Amino acid sequence: MKGRRGVLIVGTVLVLSGFGYLVWGGLGSNIVYFLTPTELLAKGSAAYEAPVRLGGQVVAGSIDWDPGALDLRFQLSDGTSSLEVRSKGAPPAMFKDTMGVVVEGTLNRAGVFESTNLMVRHSNEYTAPPEGHRPVDTYQTLIREEDDG
């Protein structure tokens, strides 16, 4: 009976110790919802090819969208540093200049953040699209016109 009680006490202590480590130490210090461009660049060579979430604002005038190739490029800034982001696939309908976004992906050695997922911040109000609206029309607004001069 004494042996069982000892095993139970040791097991309980181990479980509680592990839980305590996760709550007060390990988990709390390791959870990062996203890094800013400045924080990612501060990691130096350790930032390359490591999967992360990167957050910031889309720099005004930096959106370059090729709908034929489903290739989106833009600058993401935190006010101090900025990074070029490249994303494959159609951007969310609400994606536009100066909005806050979070991208998931990796920083390549050329200094371009290769995004596998693009998330935009939006309001909690829904408005239905107008009658006869086609989703492809929304993507046309992302195409930047070439300067005539």
C-alpha cells in the first residue's frame, strides 16, 4: 500500500510541475501572436526560413497584384522597418493600402517574406454586396494603373 501511495504522489507532483511550467514559464514566454518587421529583422540569420506570423500595415502605394499569375506583392511596415511580402493566391476582398494585416510564412535569404496565408483586420459589420456584384470585380480594384509618362 505504501508503494502505491508513493507512486501516486510522485506522479501528481510531476503532472502539476509540468502544468505549472507551461502556465507560468514555458507557454507564456513562447506564445507570440505575430512579430513586427523590426522584431523579425532583429533575429538576424535565425529569421531565415523559420515559419512565423508577421504583422504590420500595408505601405500605401506598394501593392502590386498580378491576377493572371495570382501573385501579390506589397511592403509591410511597423513604422520603423518594412519588408517586401510575396503571396500566392487571390488576396482577401477587403485587402487594401494602409490596412493592418498578419501574414504567415517564412523570410527567404533575399529578404522577401514568402507568405502562405494572408489575414486582414476587418470590422464586425457585414454589408451584403450590391445586386449583380461579381467577386472578380473586387480583385480588379487591386490592379495598379501604369503611369502614362
